[in-house]
Amino acid sequence: MTTDKINPNKNEAYDAIVTRTSVRQYLNDAPVPEVLVEALLRAAMSAPTAVNSQPWAFVVVNDRDVLDRLGAALPYARMLSRAPLAIVSCGVGDKFLSGDDEPLWVQDLSAASENILIAANAFGLGAVWTSVFPHADREKTVRDILGLPADIYPLNVIVVGRPARKQQPRDKWNPDAVHYNHW
């Protein structure tokens, strides 16, 4: 590909990435269609993983009572009370690598979670990542509410829905943060 044919402003994938915002306000009466839920999960499972371990499982939450309980219990997920959907990204302990590589599950699940956020934006949905791991109290809360087995580790709760309003993405480009070949 020659550089004269590269135009980032006319690339749908690039656009979905750079226009992604953290959406915290949703239209209550707009459920996320199952076909889009599956598409978000397919995007998640397309993420790279260390030695293709795929140490993930996802809990889809669309029950109003469960969403409300999570929203009331998690300090940075109050918006769940107004959202129709959450996806909880979980690490599956028996798929973790061993030794020094065990913590790589966090990177693997982070890549999968970012794919969910980008795909949500591409489909006109809004989403926000709310942290669970490494906070023991939040992990216990999610574990208790969702009935997670002992070897399943919640990384985050991704809140998803139709945005209540259009948000302008922040331009986070900072050339001072870029270094070539050495610091």
C-alpha cells in the first residue's frame, strides 16, 4: 500500500477507535438486540491472547434486577441503573498460564474488553469500562451477585446501551508521548 492511498479519515475501523467515548448515560427503553450482543462477544473473542490461551468467559447481564443490584453495589457503576446491558469480562483460572506468565490473563481480557468498547461504538452503542479487578471488595461483590465459581475472576463490568446523547470524543493525541528508537 502506498502512502498516497492511506487516509485515516476514511477508514471505518480507525474511526470506531478514535471516536470511542466513555458513555455513562443511556436510553432506558432501548434494549440491545441479541444480534449485537453476539457481535460484541465475537469482537471480544477476536482479541489476541498469550499463546492463544483465550482465558476468558463473559457474563451477559440484561436482567433489570441484576443490573440494579450491581449498580447499587459498585461505586463507579451507578449508571447500570439506567443501562439495558452489561458484559462482565472474566478470567478463567484453569486457562491461565503458569509462573511469571500467569498475570497475562489481565492483558488478554483487557484486549478483549477494548474490542467490546470499539465494536459498541462501531454499532452506534455507547459503553464504558468500570473496573472490578484488582479491588477485592468489588471482586467479591460481582462474584456474589453473579454467583461466579471460585476459579472465575471478574476483571470489569462493561456497561452498554443506546447513548442518551451524542458525545464528542476527546483528542488524546500527544506527540510528546512518542519516542522513536530510544527515549
